[in-house]
Amino acid sequence: MTAQDEIAVAGRTDSEAPKSAVGEIADALFEMGGVAHREEVIDRVAIHRGQKFVTDGIRHELVEAFERYCAAMARKGKPALFHLPLGEGSRRWSLTTEVMQRASRLRR
């Protein structure tokens, strides 16, 4: 599975409902070169949603989605799409090294 496939799958549900917040975060990070401050990622997602500005609701939704996703992947012992590259408490979000490596191979 390619990095782009993994990003697409993260946002897809069986009913093909709108992309999940996890998928939106992964897409935004991918577009931004793989790493960015979380506020920049949140801004990008809001723009994709057609919002002129970020509401507290959007910010809370995306931060919660990021944290829940990372915690769930860690509990399951599965590789995640993204993480906190500077450690706990950091506000920098990043696609994982594995995802970035796969993405760079696709661009060749």
C-alpha cells in the first residue's frame, strides 16, 4: 500500500461518508511536506472545509482526532500515519518517517 493509499484509507469509511478528521490531517500534512505546526495544519483543514477562519470547534475536533488516533495506534501496536516528532507536549505534527519514505519513492 502506498503512502497516498494509506492517507486515503484513513479518511474512508464503509459508507463513503465525508473524509474523517484523521484523513483530513494526513492530507494536510502530506500537502505541507510532511511536517508543520498543528495550527498550520488546522488552518489548512479549515480552508479545505471552506471555512474562512478556524473555530474553537474545528480546533478541538482536530486536536482530539490526532490524539485519539495516535493513542489507538500505540495501543494496538500498529504503525501510525503521523506522530509528534518532538515528543509529548509538542505542537508540531508530522507524518511518520515510514510514510514520508514511501511518499518520496512515489515521487521518483
